[in-house]
Amino acid sequence: MKLFVRRAMVVLGAALLVACAANPTPPVTPEPDTAGERAAETPRNDENRGDNRHADERPQLFPFDKMSVSLSEGEKANVAAFAERARNADSILIRGYCDRTEVGNAKDAAIARAQAVRKVLLKAGVPARSMRVRYNTERKMHAAEVELQ
């Protein structure tokens, strides 16, 4: 069953990216959030973002190929190794990035990237209740960033 779910997610992700490649990006109007970031589940104000960050912790970046929502095997191993530190964090912010000038459905891709990292962290024993997912389509990058708070 798990194999079926994995394959379905890969096919869905590929279909989303293929669909966006065929559709030109519509004109973009600035979003009201100056950070260009939204919650994947429920919109929340990140006004205190970074205030609770551990002084010795910097956000960890996990790159993705431009047209991919799947982590490479090497990046999966990097996320799994990072999970050791993440297990002890009070709160974990996972922010998916996708450049909306290069990908038509950047929001969906950015969320899928954050969810891919979240899935590896869950498998490595990081509690789901400590993780929040956000996305950003303003920055010109294709990655997911994990910030321990």
C-alpha cells in the first residue's frame, strides 16, 4: 500500500509540473504579505519569525531540481541526518520554495517540496505536532528550508 501511495505522489507531482510547463505564467500582482510566504494549511502571521531561533542554529537548505518535487536520494539522506537535531526542537518551520517566474504552479510545487522534507523528518522520528509548513514563491530558488525554533 505504501509503495502505491509513493508512486501515486510521484505521478501527481510529475503531472503538476508537466501541466505548469505547458501553461505560461500569468501576470503576477504583488501579494499583501511582504515576505511572499503563506501557510500551506491555514494562513498564519509569522510576525515573530526568527525571534525564537536558537542562536547556534541556521536554517538548513535542501535543494530541488527546478522541475521536481521529489528529493534526490542524497538529499533524503541529508534530511534524515538533520533529523537528529530536529527531534530536540520545540518548533520546526519547513518552508518550500519555487520561483514563480520559472514554474507556472509554483505554489503547489513549493508546498510539495516542503511536504517531501516533512515526510522524511516524520519517518526519522520527528514529531508531527512540532512541524509547520509554509511556502514562498517570491525568492528565485528551488528548495526547502528547515528552521529549528
